Amino acid sequence: MNKRGDETMKEIRLQGRGGQGVVKASQLVVEAAVAEGLYGQAIPFFGVERKGSPVFGYLRLSHSPIRRRMQVYEPDILIIFDDSLVSAPETFDGLKAGGMVILNTTKTREELPLPPQAGSVWLVDAAGISEGLLGRNMPNTAMLGAFAKATGLVDKDTLLDKIEHTFGAENKEAAVRAYDSAAEYK
């Protein structure tokens, strides 16, 4: 898609825990994509609606209209907001071979039980960034900064503007710091 030239639809699953801003993060990515003239679709999935329970967000980005209207079963990209989820086998269900994983963690790739189909793996301490700037573990905007760097699917500045408009300057700074510090491990 935008890294730039692949014209196919990208399917993305965001996974975290209630209270980490997973659903809003998927909505902000779609807003930024639409502002750039792309097509986007965000689909929240709550399950048990309480803080700390697993939460999913699904999104699709494309250069052409999106007709599919269901959750994402075979994601091209996984964005994992909480590294405690990597030990759950369902976390990686359906990840396409060579799929990208963007993970909030302080661990190294070698310390993480990643499946063989994981291709490009991006790690960022989004929790540390958000705790330092916001005083709590709210990694969603930092994870969006890492997403912008890792994928190039949406313009960083467009996404940062959406973050600042929705959540304020500290959250924009969290995204900038995550963008600057996210690192790829192959």
C-alpha cells in the first residue's frame, strides 16, 4: 500500500487490554488514512467489556473501496499493545507468513515467543513512553507512532495531527518519541 506502490488492501489487527486505547487507535489510523484520500475501515471488538480484559480492533486500509465487512482473520500486520499477550496462542492466529508484528515491550526479540510466520518485528517501549509523559500505561498513541514508522501506510504528520486534535500535545509527543525509538528486528 503506501510504502508506496503496493496497491492491495492491508488488514491489521490491534490487540491489547481494556483501557489501553486499542479501539480509539484503530479509529485514528482510519481517520488519518481517509484524510489522505485512502479508504479505511475500523471494526472494534470488545468481548468482555472491563478494564484489563483482552480487546481487539480491526482495520483495513486500501486505495480502492473496501467491501469486506467482518473482523480480520488473516492480518498482514499485528499491533500488540501488551507483551503479556504474546504467550497466548490465539494472539498470532491467522498472521500471514512474513506478516509484520509491532509490539509494546522492553524485551528483546529473542526473549519473545514469536511464531515462525512473523517476518518484520518492530519493538517499542510504548508503556514506558506513556507512563513518562502521561503518568499511566496508555500506550495507544505511542503505538501509533511506531505503526507510522514501521509501515508507512499513513503519513506520520497526518496521524500526529489527528492524535493531537483528539488527545492533546502530550499524546502527540508520545507518538513522536515512539516513532523515533521503534526499532526493527528481523
